Amino acid sequence: MDSLLRPLLDAPAAVVYLVCGLLITAETALLPGIVLPTLSALLLMGFLAERGTLHLGLAFAVAVVAAVLGDQLAYFEGRRWGRRPARRAGQDRWARAESAVARYGVPAVIAGRCLVGVRTLMPRVAGSAAMPYRRFAAGSVCAAVLWAGAELLAGHLTALVV
């Protein structure tokens, strides 16, 4: 377990929901968020739900809302600033990502949620590529549901084995 999240094992449920939700939102909303332990947070939430500390349905709702919120903030940053974040990511990578968004649309947004690093950049790329907001939002919600569900389930099942 990531040392940043270890104190959450004994924390009250409300604190766990809040900290994990903030981590998940910040991962995508903030460019440096790429280093945040969001997968560990989701696994922890699933684990604690199996142990009875958290409610699995509420953990799922918190994770999905936080992921979608982070995506929306990053999308609007991409719309406003365009290719400006590309300097950090590399112009070639950014251009390839914009090309993928233009070619594949919503499936690119969904796939991007499942890849570490890409998860942080994809909403910005979609915004800078002027992907229509409704299409982006639909892809973001679908991706968040799949991603959060899979990771929470993995943490939940891990608790059964341990």
C-alpha cells in the first residue's frame, strides 16, 4: 500500500471518501497530478468496502464523480490554453494524441482513462483539439464508470483473498 494512503486504513469513513475523492480529482485536474496514487486510492476504497469500513456503492459514486470532475476541469483548461501544456508533454506526443482524439473520438477518451499518464493529458488534448463538449462528457462518464468499477472491484476482491 502506498505510504501516503496508509493512514487512511484507520481513518473515519468520511475522511477516506474525501481524501480519495480529492486525489482522484486532482490527478486529472492538475498536470502534476500524474504522480498521485489514484489507483492505490481506488484499491484501498474497494478493500475497505469489503472490510465494512466503507459502503461500496458510495465509494463507487465518489470515485466516478471525482474522476468526471477532474476530467471536466482539464478539458476546459485544454479549451482555454490550447496546446500550451504540450511543451511539457512534447509536441510530437501531443500531436499524436490530438490525431487519435480526432480519429477515434469518444473511444480515445475512454481508452485514455485507463492509461496512467495519458489519463492526465487526454482531457486537455480533447479540449485543445476542440472535441465537442457533449461527446467528451459522454466519454468521460463512460470511462469513469468502467475505470472506477474495475479498480474498486479489484480492491474488493483482494480483501477477500487477504
